[in-house]
Amino acid sequence: MFAGVDIGGTTTQVVLCTPELDVVDSEEVPTPAAEGGTAMVGAALDALGRLLARTPARLRAVGVGAAGVVDARAGRVLVASDSFHAWAGFEVTATMEAALGVPVFLDNDVNAFLRGEVARGAVAGEQHVLGMTLGTGVGGALWLDGALYEGPRGAAGETGHIPGFGDLPCTCGGHGHLETLASGRSITARYGERTGLDRSARAVAEAAERGDPDALAVYEAAGTAVARAILITAGMLDVTTFVIGGGVSGAWTLLEPSIRAALTAEPPVSGHPLRFVRAGLGSAAVAVGAASRARTESREPLTPLRPLSEGTNSATFKSG
């Protein structure tokens, strides 16, 4: 079997998958982000150990989707937000391989999200897709000619930081990026500017569903901005399929009408119809996508894995 791990800022999800990427079992645990990389990887290993104890299997490989900027080839985190302690520079794959004795592959979490949706989600089998995650920030990834396209520097598909969406300051230091309108953090900020109230994106969505005009306007602006990013991608790359996930996509009934209206008002010059869908795997997309990469790239012979005992920590990593 193959394991997939999604290490997020709040929770870590681990799935155990068959070679067909059917999820056999899963666990979700809190991410000890304040305790550093060793504790974060330790929590993932402990969860995986419990899965293997319940479902004895020969583990072929493990994929990891991690928040932040990662060096997928070297298997380490390059840049992480201030939500994480001692995560930037952490050697994820080397640490996990020493504990498990099987190949481990690291991916950016948005890349893993798209891999999952193409493998078993809402855009399964598509050859050309842009994936967008609307969460605390806005992430993007490209799937071209049946494979993830990272670009020469690993930044392809980063729609969240395309300028041209006004002049609001972005968390990255730039101005007018898509993220200033379509992320959970920006929805909170835009609603606060209109009302003086501090509400989460979910609370703003609930207000919009009750007919709050300010909340409705904020979500309409978010959907219109997403549509513009879709049109830019379609014009530049002739990609016509788009999958949208992340926590903000939970307010799909608010986002979808404004996305559709904007695309109808200004269709792509190519004349080809655009298809956009909400992610189909929900919170499991990153973990399943990580397992998908492990399945694709693993070339090592199958070896049995001794299940890790509950409570495995940094002191027992090298003992496996």
C-alpha cells in the first residue's frame, strides 16, 4: 500500500491507500506546529503507525504534502509561515525514510491537492487543469499534458499572487494580488472594512446566506476575482478545466454564481467553453495526492514495514 500525509498548520491527515488509491483507513491529528519539524513529523509517523497496526500491509512508499515552499527534489521545506516553528530547512524525506525504510516524496500542499483531484477527484483523468485552493491564502498549481507542471523554478500556477486585482496590500508585500480578494483572511478583512466587524470567513458566509448585503458583496467580489484568474489562465495556456478547493470553497453556493456570471459576461476569446468545479475529495485531497505521487515515483521493491508503536518520537526515529 501507499501512504499519504498532509501536514497543515492546524491538523495533519494521514491516509493509507491501495495501489488504486482507494483510501483504506485514515487518521487526523493536531499538528504540533509550535514544537518544530521533529514533533510535526513525529505526529505523522505515530498516526501512520496506528493505521498500519489496524491494517497490516507492506508499505511501498509515502508521499507528503506540506504547507510552505518546498524543495521537492531535496525533500526539505524551504520557506514556512510564522505559524510554524523550526519548519523551514527541515529535512522531511530523510527523517521519514530513516524511520520507515521506504521511499518518501515531498510536495507542496497545493501541488498534492491537484494530484489528488486529477487521480481520484472532481477532475479525474483530465489532461490539462488549473487547481486553485482558497484557504488562509490562495494557492495554485498546473497540470499540463497529464503531469504536474512546476516550471523551471517550481512556481508555475501561483495564481494567488498575480497582480491586477486592485491595489490592496497583500501579505506577500505586493499589491493588488488575487489573494487580497479571494482568501479566507481577505474575506475577513474586506468585511471588516465595510462593517467594522471582525468575523471569520465562515461567519461572513453565514451572514451572506442570511442576506447580509455587505457579506454578499464580499463573496461576489471574491468569485469575480477567481473568474478573472480563470480567464487569464485560459488565455495564456488554453487550459479550460479548473478545480477549486480550500476552506473558502465551502461557501460554493456563494462563489459559484459570481464566477459563472463573470465568465458568461466575458467569455474567453478562444470561444472554448470553460469548466470549473468544486474539489471532490474535500479535506482528503492533499493526502490522496501525496499518495498518488508516491505511487507514481516509487521504484523500490516492496518491503514489509514493522508497524510503529504508538508514541513514537524523535528518539526512536532511526530505530524504525
